[in-house]
Amino acid sequence: MLECAKTFEQYEALVGEVDRIFNAARQSHGDCVRCEVGCCDCCHAVFDLTLVEAVYMNHHFNTALNRKERREILNRAEKVDRQYYQIKKKLQKMYVDEGKPPEEILWQLAQERVPCPFLNAQHQCDVYDKRPITCRVYGIPTSIGGKAHTCEKSGFKEGTPYPTVNLDKMNDRLFQLSVELLREVGAKNMKMHRSLVPPSAAVMIDYDEALFGTQGQEKQ
């Protein structure tokens, strides 16, 4: 197994920071933050994971869950991954063949609903404690590309100023952590730090020495 302990520690520190931001928003705008047990609206959003998040999720998927749990998630992931492929194929056609502007494509992406492979039959997350940052900020105001977003079930009103999480800056930090991960494992292709995959692919990919090109290298 690849050694990523130092990078994982830095990633978990960022996760802790994000959780504190969410809790602060809940404390200051409790009437607007309506996340509650049993709500799984965010578990049907279509999104990708950065490399560091994907490797982190993959690691805990393989070490913290038993065989039965992993098999059930993989079965769901295989089905979900096919849905992701069809969605991305449609969006690519909108952009390349139809010349639709990025704003329209992002709007269309936001309308897509696909259940996360970690969402079980009881509408609970099988990896809740290790869930990605996207899941942790869902329900409070965020911005990406200069556009504000929030959960439709929340009480935040358009046009009213609120403390907002800048996802562009957050992604920059995640990309930098992905660089640190590649350095830590001694990867040959540092350009991999920009790779993005959906959660379904993250559990099916083998993040091993062959993938990172570290086979045959002597450990320092």
C-alpha cells in the first residue's frame, strides 16, 4: 500500500477547517441551515473528487469497511459510473457540438440527479465520517466561478449577503495537496494532480504503484 500519511494528515486538517466553517454558519444562521438526519438531497448531486480526496476515500474504503460492505458499494458504483458517463457525454455534446456557454452547461449539471454509491438503502452514508469536502459544505452558501450557490432546501435568500465558502480557492488547496501526495509517493507524472474523478470511480480505481509509476523504485 502506498504511504500517504503526511498528506492525509494535511487533508484532514483542511477537513477540520471546513467543518468549523460549516458549524459557524449553522450557529450564526441556524434558521437557514436545514441539514438534518435523514436528508440526502446532497447525496444525489453530480460532482468530482480531486486526486487527494479520491485516494483518501479509496484508502478508507479498502481499510475501514468489511468485504460485504465493499461489495455492496462497488455494485452501486458500477451502476452509478455508467450514469456519470452518459451525463458527461451529454454535457460534452452541449459544449463541443452545440456550442452552449459554460453557464448553461453548469446549470444543466446542477439539474442532474444521481445517487452517490456510498448512499445505502437506509438513506445513510456508509462513509459519513470520511465524506468529501463538497458534501461537508453542502447546505451553506458557496461560490464557484463568481456564481453563488446553496442548497434549495436551505433558507438562504438570493440577493442577501452571507458568509460564503469560495470553492475555487478550496479546490486550489486540494490541487496543492494532490501535488504533495504525488511527491510523497514518488510519482513520475506530476501532472496527475489535476485529475478529477466521480466518487463511483474513486472506489473502483487501484491507486497503486503501477498507477503512479513507482514500481521498482527504492523507498527512501
